[in-house]
Amino acid sequence: MLDLLAPDILEARVLDLFAGSGALGLEALSRGAATADFVENGAASMHALKANVTALKLKKRARIFKRDAIPFVERIDSVAYDIAFMDPPYGSRKLDRVLSHWLEIPFSRILCVEHDSEHQLPRRGNRGKRYDWGDTRVTVYRIRERENSRRGAAGPHGG
């Protein structure tokens, strides 16, 4: 998934929603992202995520939020991130709620969503480029340049 965004990752502010063990955000950091915020609320996943951030010595570039992704993104009122990754459990309607919010108020310049290929997401003009790998689909949304001018300087939960 990160290969699709290789030109965008360097010095990016990354958001990893439904972070699990943090694989996407951690990989982005290893490829040159400036910072990564991880949002996860599962106890086992939080334990693994914290252990991974510590083991990779990334505490200065990573912030971990033990929160549900929906209220987290609903607090963001401008483009606070360069790239947001979203890999919710397959079949979860939380994906639709977060995507709906992003389409109304983009909280990142790019939203990269991993989901079941049967789960249909809106394309919205030039947004929503799809890539398929078997039963998995990755849909990448990008904001338009006029929306990018609203970009915020710091994340919604502290800077």
C-alpha cells in the first residue's frame, strides 16, 4: 500500500486510523515520514503498538491515541495531516462513517483506505483511485488543490 504513495511520504505528517500494531504508520516513518499519529482502542493492539514504537525507537516521532477513530476524526476541522491510512476490520461500517466525514471535511491531503473488494466506496470525481489485490482493495482519495489551501499547521490533538 505504501508503494502507491512513495512520492508523498517524505516529510509527511501521517495518521494511522484503526492502527492495530501500527504497521502502516511505522512503515511510513521508516520511509521518511516526519511524524505519525496512531489511533487505536483495542487493548491487545495498543500493547503491540506501544511495544513496536518503543522497539523501533520512534517515540519522538510518534504519538499514540487510545481512542475510537470516529470521534477522533470528527474533532478535526481542517487538513491536519498529509496522509491518513485507514484499515478497519473488514465489514465494519466505521469505514463508511470516517470516509463520509473525510469527504465533507478532509482531515488529510490523502486518504488511503484498505477494505474488502466487495465493499463499495464512492469514487467522487477524480478522488477514489482503486487498486485490487485479490479480495483486498485499496482506494486512495486526494483532496483538490483549493481544499489544500485550508491546510492546518498542527494536528487536532496538540502540536
